[in-house]
Amino acid sequence: MNLGEILIYLNPLLILSAIYFGYGIINKRGANNERNFDSLLYLILGNHTFLLLLLAYYFLMTNLKFEYVSSYSSDELGFGYKLAGVWAGRDGTLLIWSWATILTLVLERSFHKEKCMQRDITSIIGTILLLSLCIIQLYINPFEMNETVPDKGNSLNQLLLSPYMIIHPPIVFISYGMIVLLYASAMAFLITEDKNWNDTIKRWGRVSWIGM
């Protein structure tokens, strides 16, 4: 098992720990629970960021030991198209979606500093949704190794050799991450009926709409 796979498997464990402390916030409102919850969110964000950078590095180096890299990259591609290989398949785009989701959750807790039930339940529901994405990632893992290392990568599909391929998919999946927070906030509102959710919806709804 390589470093990428270890970190992919670590994500659900970190998220389950965060959900545990999040549940403690709702029931006990303890300072330790909130501090641990926030710390774990930052740790999950750091892990996702490192995974994305690691995957991008393997693509830029055309490391054909990895099945995902050999499927969507080759030595003949330029820098931009090698990087675009990261989000050319479902494995990489799911990783971007998960990264955008945890980034949005962390930023929302930073923007919404007022401690209230709406904020905490939104964060917990968002974390549960993130857990589902990370469990799926276990089965479509971009760090799986080839049994036999090919001499040459498959490169990108000719239809994807466009400058728009470099910018369009990451923008769309970052917007998907914001939409996860919108859903979580709406579900939290149904529970709390706290109108503080209006600021969250306006903040992320507008930005995600532009990205879509």
C-alpha cells in the first residue's frame, strides 16, 4: 500500500472522529468538543489538500506506476494537459469534490463565528455527506498501482485536448462542494428553524451558481 492509498483510507477515520465530537457539541456544548471538531476539520482539509497535490505531482511526472495516471496522461502532453489529467476521470474529480466540500465547511465555520445550533448542525450534516464521498473514494481510488507498468500512457482523449478542459471541471466540482454545504444548511434549518441560515445560503448559493 502506497502513501496515497494510506491517506485515502485515513479520511473516513478522521471524519468519523469529527462526527463524534460534533455530536458532543450538540449535546454538551463543551469547549473541548468544539476545539477537537474544528481541529479535525482542519486536519481533514490538510489531508485532502496533500492528496490533491500528490496526485498532481504524479501526473506532472507521468508516473505510470499508477493506473489512473497511465489512463489519462503521457510524456507527450504539455504541462497544462498533464495537470488536466487529474480531473479527466471520476477518481480525480471525486477527490476534488471532497476537497471542495471540506474547504467550504471550514470556511463557513470561519465566516459564521456566532455559535449556534444552526451552524453546528450544518457542519455535522456536511461532515456526514463528506463521509459518504470518502467511502466512495475507497472504491475509485486514484492511487491504485498497475500490476504491470506500461511503457507509455494512454494520454487524454482527443476530445478533451482543449484549454477549457484545464479550467472547466475543477470549477464545476468546486461548485459541487459548495452545494453540499447548501444542502446541509437547508437540512439544519428544517431541524432548528433558525433563520441564520439565510446568510449561509446567500454566501455560497451565489458563488456556486457562478461556478455552475
